[in-house]
Amino acid sequence: MESLARQVAKTLTLRVTDHAVIVVTCGDARLDNRKVKDALGGKGRMLPGLEASEITGHPVGGIAPFCLATPLPVFFDIQLKRFEEVVTAGGSTHAAIRIPPDRFAQLVNAKWVDVCKDT
């Protein structure tokens, strides 16, 4: 049985070249630098927590790719597609949402990409 941590849709806020983006991955996934560069056009650097919170409008630990304070491009890693449902932060540290990944991607106008290391 797979770990439930994999089913967590982890939201990462990155700076790629001079643009901020959101990347949603499986909870236990790690970004692959080469794949990030190929898919997003440059090296991805994590935004500091305070900057991520300010740009998204959500507190660290509750950052989600919806209801953003600043419109940002959103990318979903293809590994999320293997689950019927994922669990994501609901915009606060005390809220979570269960949702099918395809529906989740549709709601936030996400583009599917391959940016994580193979598991």
C-alpha cells in the first residue's frame, strides 16, 4: 500500500528566471532540477516563506494554488494523476480539501508537467 504522504498535493512557490510560479507535486516527491529547467524554462528556486505567503495570500503551511493574491502560472506534476483523490491545503494551516487531481488542475487552470524525480 502506498504511503498517504504521496497523496498530499504539496504546493511549492518557485522563482524561475524572473517569474514566480506555483508547482504542485506529490507530498513525498522531490523536484528534478533538469526536468524543472526543461519544463519551466529555467532553474527553479524556492521563494522564502514570507515572500511565498505575500505573493499567494496564504500562510506558510496553508499555501494552495487557488484564490491567489497575485495571479501566477500553476503547474501540476504528472505523478499526481495516479491518484483518484489528492489532499491539498485549503488556504489555511487548519483546512484541507480532498479532490480528484484532474478536477483540481481544471479549477486552477494548471498545466501538467513532468518536473519530479522518478519514484
